[in-house]
Amino acid sequence: MKYKDLSIFSGNPAFSSMLHVGHPNIGNRQRFLELMNDMLDRRWFSNDGPYVKEFEKKIAEYLGVKHCIAMCNGTIALEIVIRALELKGEVIVPSFTFIATAHALQWQEITPVFCDIDPGTHHIDPKMVEKMITPRTTGILGVHIWGRPCDVEALSDLAQKHKLKLLFDAAHAFGCSYNGRMIGNFGSAEVFSFHATKFFNTMEGGAVVTNDDDLARKMRLMKNFGFAGYDNVIYIGTNGKMNEASAAMGLTNIESIEEIITINQRNYECYRKHLTGIPGINLLRYAGREKHNYQYITIEIDEAEAGLSRDGLQQVLWAENILARRYFYPGCHGMEPYKSFFPHAGMLLPETESKASSTLCLPTGTAVGTNEISVICEIIKLIIDNADLIRERIRNQE
């Protein structure tokens, strides 16, 4: 498919000049360069340097948790906490998540048992979780997506009832809360991603946070080859350490985090205003009673009302240089090796399949302003108004 051939608005200068929008957030550049120069002067680039230690302290304080263990990325962080919790056999997890959530289990020969989601929240459905517990189940891995918390209380009750370990993939939920407590305080541990695509980033990085002293001590050993002092290896481990440059970016961005969240919220409110009333376009809302990072602008497309599928809408947006993303298509169960392992999993995941085929995320972040958002929304409205023409063009190119 040649996306540019689907452009129907390129004659309009306001549309033809649109750039690919959505870039990594950067805090105070001068502050970051100062930290980098200091790092270069000290020539301490890795191995738990002062920036990593300061970063861990500030993240723990921000979240109100006892321990933050900074890692080189969120995937390694997931793998280490899964191993530290001694999970095995089967772990129940949503399929409606980024593939790293499932891979972190399968990499360690733990079977991810895919559970369906609540269509209203897009989170793992606790009622379905209980139905999937077997004698081989050792844990539940919940995922907070879109910066909105999953049903922590219900999952905690299930884990306690069935004597299962509970942890959370909180890659989307840094800076968010559940019942007034910051995400990071629930389950045995919670895992954050600080990848460049996240609203709060360390360029590349992640962390596990926990209030469990023994678990934290174990993970600190595991992320550094099992070293407990010079030439003293006391445990099996790997290399999961965050470097000083990444920590410097994190220290820079934590100083600007409230400003970034304010911009994200401004963008969300702008989208909400301009998308209201467009047939078949439903914006996922954020509940005002909790803290949110407003990182994701997520819409569901009702094809019957819009007259166009989610994929059709995405194709035209790409033709107009608007990089809207499908999430989480086609679901982990639709990717290898899980597609081959569980070829009929989709029969048990109707809500997951429905959302994976109708959900789209729109550009936001500090690189996107209200003027760009109003144009993006105008384009979406024009696309829906011209749905018949769009469908015909797509058919002609297939």
C-alpha cells in the first residue's frame, strides 16, 4: 500500500506541510549537558555511578516506595523481577499488551497464559483471570495501560486467595495513581519503562520498584552479575545496569516532569474538544480523581458509525504524515511464537481481538502543539466525512 496515494488533502498547504509528529520529550537541555560534562570529567560511565544512585533515590521519593532498582531497559527489568520472584509454570497475563510482557516470561520458559480484557477499561479482566488459574499457575502479571491503573484490588484479592505472586508491568503508568497511591506501591513489585517513547524517559532504561527489602536486595545482585562487592559473586546474575548517561537524562527529566504532564494534559483536552461529535471516533477518557500522565491519546473507531475501519483511517493519516499507531495489534497471541503455540487462543479473547482491531493512538507530547492537534482533528473529520471515497481508493489499491 502506498500511503501517499491515499492523500486527499495534499492540495491544502496546511495539510501538505504537516510533519511527522511525536518525538521524545527532553527536559532542560542545558541542565542535561551540564550533567554530561560532569560525567565526562569524572570518567565514570557505568557500574552504579553517582547519577544512577541519585536517580534511584529521586524515583523512590517521587513514588513513595522504599526501593528503586534502575535497569538498562524495561524488558530486562521484567525478566529480572520474574526470576527474582521465582515464577515458573504458568503466569496469567493479558494479550492486549506490548510483546515484551509475554516475552519476558517465555524467555525464561514460563508459559504466558493469555487472559481477556474488560472492554470498558482495556485492562485484564479479574473475572476471567480466576477462570484461567490451574495447578501450574504461579503468578499474575497485570498491565496498567494508557496510564490508567488496572483493577489492583481485585487482582490482589485473587492472588491472596489462590496464593499466587502478583506483579505489574507499569510501563505506561509512571506518575499515575490508584486510589490516591502512586503506581509502584502494589503487588510484589512494579516495572517501569523509561524508553525514549515514554513521556518520562532516560533515552533507554527501566526500573523495578518495590517495598520488599529482600526482593530489592536480590534484584540488586541479579542486575550486576551477582556481585556483592569486589571479586565477590554470591548469586547468579546478568548485566541489567543503567548507565550514567541514561541516569543523567532521567535526572534532567524528573525536574521537568510536572511541566511535561501539564503539556500532555493540555493536548488531551485539545483532542477531547476537537474530536467530540465526529461519528465513530471515541476518545478514551481519564478519570479526574486520579493522577494521570496523559501520555496516550487513544481512540476507538466504530467502523459502522465512522464508515471506515481503524486500518483505513490509519492509512490516510499516514498519507498525511501523521504517524498514528495501532495498539496492541494483533495482540500477543497473534504473534510468534504464541500464534503457533496457541493457534486457537483468539476464541477465548474476543474483547482483546475487538480492541486490537479498533484502537489507534494519536501523536502527543511536548513536540506537538494545539495548532497541530486542531489540524489533525480536522483531517480526521474530513476523512470520516469522505469515508466512501477513502474506501473506494483503498479497494482500488488492493
